[in-house]
Amino acid sequence: MEDVRRVVKEFLNLPMEEKMKRPMKFEPYHPTGYGRTFDISEDTILDWVDALINYISPPALKDPEYWPDKPAAYRETIEAYGAEVIKLEKTMLGILSKSLGLDFSHLEEAFGGDEAQVVLRVNHYPRCQQPDLVMGLSPHSDGSAITVLLHDEVEGLQVKKDGLWWTVKPIPGALIVNMGDMMQLVSNGRFTSMEHRAVVRSDTERISIVVFYAPTVSAFLGPIAPKGTQQNTAIYKPIKYGDYLATYMNKELQGKDRINSLLI
């Protein structure tokens, strides 16, 4: 964890021309590189964040030419960290599967097995002289199944509960685990994705390192019935994950509107 923080900070401290050698590439469902994400229009409030996105798995999506060359230890460090986070995420998926009355491997297989997408995103929130006029990241829920976040010691992540925004206090040595929309969908609402946002500060920058575990784009997902039963009370419509991403990645994020649009 400390090695990942170190190489990420070393990358962010590079001159802009060096960082922009890997500019953000926008392919359908597959942004990668350094820059900004999501569509920007004249009526969109710009999020105060720069991002570095690299695909850890599957190999076909890695695009190694979009991984930074500097610092020299970046690729090796991210690969090693990613492998450990994947183990953690798969273990959590197994536990969540069992709690839904499913076989341990059911959710992992439903999300695509070895073809599931594991994506690392570095969020860099620079200092802002007027932090009350911008957002670090607008309110949204993650489109993934599970998200694991490695934070620095700067407060800025907020979650919405009972209509109020609560600041998440950083705990040294801890990882933050967040449910995504796909977990809410397949569990038929038993698990809920967390609406959250990021705020910026005038006195210091903030960095978060996020690993998303998401289904393969070809996965067709909906509420899953426990083993040996039938699902008679589904409250969500099924959807192909690629179709979900197409909307998720091409509109301004608005809370939990996307997952709520699947309610029957």
C-alpha cells in the first residue's frame, strides 16, 4: 500500500508534458490513460479532478502503452498491488454470494470470471482557491460490483445517509470498500450501492487510488434467485452491462439515477 502511494505521488509530481505522454483515450466502455473523464458540455459543472486510469485485468484490456514509463517502478508496483486487491475482491464476492444463498463462486462467475474488468483509477484533486464553487467528484454511485479505495490522510470523501452528507474519516492502514450498482442489481436491493462525492480543499491536494471490480461488458445481469428457489419478486429489470456503461459513462453523474432507472 505504501509503495503504491509512493509511485503514484512520484507520477503526479512529474512535469505535465511527461504525464500527458499517455493522454486519456476514450474507447467505448474503456477509457484509459491520464486526463479527465466523462463528457463535458457548456451546462456541465466541471469536476475538479485529474485521473490516471489503467486496466489491470483482463489482459486484453490492459493497453500497456497507456501505462506510465515513469517512475520506473510504477508498472511492477501497480501489478503487484492489483493482484492482491483482486484476491480481496474475489474473497468478498464469495462471502456475499454465500450470504445471498448462492454458491461461493456464483457472483464471480456471473460477472464474467477471469474476463471481469478490474480497473485502477488514480484521482488527483488539486488545491482549489474557491472549493465551495466546484466538486471534486459529483454525487454518484459506482457502476462496478465492488470498489476498493486506498486513500491518503486528507479528508474529502463524503457519503450520503438519511439525506445528509457525512465525511469519511481516513484511518491509517485501512482500505475503504464500497458496494457498486451491480451488487445492488443482482442482490435485488438487499445490498445497496453507496451514493458518494468528493470535495476539494484550498489548503492541500488530495489523492485516492481506486480499484473497481466490474462485470465484463457482455454480462447480462439481473436479480439472482437463491439456489433452489425462483425469483418472483424482482424489483429491477435485467440489463447487459455494456448497455449500462454506455449511459453511465456518457452523461453527467446524478446520484443514483442510473440504477434507479432499472426499477420495475
